[in-house]
Amino acid sequence: MTPKTILISNLLLDLDNPRFPRIVESQREAINLMVEIQSDKIEALARDISEFGLDPSERLIVYKSDISEDNKSYTVAEGNRRLTALKLLHEPDLTENEKIKSKIKKIIQTNILLPKEADCVVFESPEEFEHWVTLKHSGQNNGVGRVRWDTKEQERYQSKNGNTSFGSQFLKFLENEKSFDITISSKFSLLRLTNITRLLGDPDVRNELGLEVIDAKLFCNQPKERFVSEIAKLIRAMQELDDKGRPIFTVNKIRHKSDRRDVIEELRISKPESKQKKLWELSNPNSYKPEVTTSPTQNNPSDKEKDLTEDKEGPSGNPQTERPEENKNDDDIKTGNDGKDTSQDTEDVITKHNPNRNNLIQSNIKYVIDNKKCKKIYDELKGKLRHDECPMSISVLFRVFLELSLICYLDKNKIVLKKQQQGLHDKVVAVSNHLKEKGFLTNSQLSSVQSVSSSITSSQGSLQQYMHNKETLPDKSSLNTHFDNLHCLFSAIWK
């Protein structure tokens, strides 16, 4: 067999094509019989070829024709439907079917550049290609032939590719939903489709977001207001930029299933306690209809019933869509002088401690760093460096980030240390005491920070040993724990 590119005009339909229920005598008769059998399928194939070209993964199987007079023609053994569509695209009048002829002519009017040749594989005799043609048209053959995807496999593919991918459906939701805060909606362009598709391709992530898959489409089983509130946490994390204006949130944050679980936990995204009876399609947020819950007794509710209703719905009587009260704590919400929620501005949130996460700095943490070098280190520790790939770099940069943060604070506040107090722990003590005096650290936080510092920043401490002892290897769990214990210090420094 020999690969070869052949002009469409030199390709002939197989007059003995198994698709034909009767004998044909000419090429025109073969084309008309193929149109008669396939009808609209030939028109659809012609339209697809005009838009996308011929499938590059499937060559036509041909052999030298023994009926041609010019010695240039080849008979097509596999690909006669495609050849019929190609012939009609070049000469619509070959068919006597007026309906198909009209449709083909319309296709030609909008698509000038049509294929004039086709990639083929030339065989010397039918015996050589019989095996391949039989495999293609006789089913799975115990796995030797083409094994079709089942419905679930098709949905998995569609969820990752094209306009129907989960990522595309999510972006469609963002485009159509108008309730997002301007600080989020103005930066939708920063979101990366591949990251969103990877996240939503994980069933556990979809479960936490209250999303279900039906016929490859995403549907939400929780109130839209609550979904917007939960997904906003993820969007904010994905929109954070490094010093060069690039998103810090990269595929490194969500590469493995455990990474995606960590992100969901760090951002405190929780699935709804109960599902709505009527789902709404994610790409069409206008399809959402709030469910109205009614109490068993509608008339003259007692004071006790009113109190219970108010507890569930709030003073305004509107259903609450935020997370259950027991999942909140005093650090969750911080308000400014105007009473507006500023928790997203500070990102000073203590999340569930996870010593096995792969990034040192959790997704929900956001420091406002004005020093260029510190910002670069922060960006790398949060978005680029993973414990399973760069444990040495993380252990060293963690110590550098700590000391540079302390130096920046000392310089900014004009705090001068004595000559004998230049050690790393001395700097931690000086800075943390100053922060306590300014009200940025509590007594318990001060005690914790200085206690942790004394154990890890002294000459025999782990952070120093990572730098100066050639035998000491970093430990992911310990590094993550040390950072979590010092988070309140970093947060106070980079207010």
C-alpha cells in the first residue's frame, strides 16, 4: 500500500459498492443511487466537508481502476459516501434529486475553497485492503474493530471539548448572569477555560458546587443566589494576579484530584444541605425559578411560628441562601464602618488545617504585598511551586519570605533593632510585639507566633537547618503546619 494525494476528478465510485441494492452501470447512476439511499446524510456530509475539510484521520482506500482509459483513475473501495459528496460539491447537476441539488448549490455559494484532491492509500488488489474494510464495517469484532463510545464516554469527551464542554457552559453562565459584583465580572477575561474544565470535570467538585450532568449538560440543584455566592470564592482565587499581571492560579493548583479537593476545602466551598426539586440549566441562568416553601398552616400563624419563620428566612422574609450558621465563625465576616462585608477584601481567613496540601500557601489566602521581591516569592509559593515537585525550593523560599517580610515591616515602621538582636527570631519578636501594640495581633496570636518562631527559626530550628544543614530534608507536613501557624503574622504584616 502507498499513501498518495489524488485529484477528485481521478477518483471513481465503486460500482459494486455493498450499499447498492441493485446493479449500476455508470458513475452518474452510482452517484444518484447513493443520493437516493443516503439522501439528507449526503447533504450533511457535504456541508461538513465544506466547513472543515476531509477527516485527516481517515484516508480513502483506493485501487487502480481497470475500467479507465487514461491510466490515471482509481476506484474507491472505502469512502464512497465522501466521494459522492465531493463530486456533488464540484458538480451539483450530477444528481437528479432537485432538493439535494438545491441544498448543495447553497453550500457552494458560501464556501468557495472546496477540496480538489483527497488523501488516499493505494492498494494493488482487493485482497490487500479487504481486511481493513471488513473491520471498519462489521462492528467491534471483540475489540479488533472500531469500539464505539457509550453514552457516558461521549459525555466525558463532550465535557472537555468544544462549545459543549463544561468549561464553556460555565463561561456561558458568567456571560448571562448579571448578579456578580463588578470587581469579579470586570475580570472574567482572566479565567482560563482549561482550568475551569478540569475542575468541573471532577465529579467531587461538581457535587460540592451542586452541579449535575444530564445529557452532557450541567444543571444546578441549589438556589442560584447561593451558587453565585459559592462560585464567587473560586472565581476570586482564579483572578489573583502575579507581579507581571498573570493569574497565580495555574493548573499546578488543580492537577490531581487531591489538589482539587484541597482548593475546595481551602476556599470553604460547601455543597447545599438539600437539593431543589427543579434543576436549572447552568448555561441559561434565566431558567432558574425560586422554589417557594409554604408552612402546613397558612392562616394566622402563632408568634412562635413567626419566630421560626424569621429565623429561617431572615427579617426581610427572603430565603437565606448562604451556608448554614453552624459552619460560620467570627472570623468569617468582617465589616467596615459602613457595615459592608469586606471579608473578600482582606482574605484573612483561617481555614481547616490541611498539612498534606501540595502548595504552601492556601488558595483562599491573599496578601497585599507592595515589595516586588516579596511579591514574586509569594506568587511562586502560592501558584507555581508544589511540594511533590520542588520541596527544596519551597523550604528555602519559605524562610526567605519570612525574613524579607519582617525586614519590610521593620523598615516601613522605622524600627531599629539592637546589634545583638539581628537574628531571625529576634525580628519575629520585635515585629509581632509591634503588631500587638497596634491591635493587629491578639495576645493568644502573639504567644503562638513567638512560640513557633523560637522552635523553627533558632540556630537548631528546622527553617535554619533547611538552609544550612546538608543532611536535613524538608517535610511537607511540617512546612505547611509552620506556615499555617505563622499565617496571622504574615496577614498582619501585609495589611
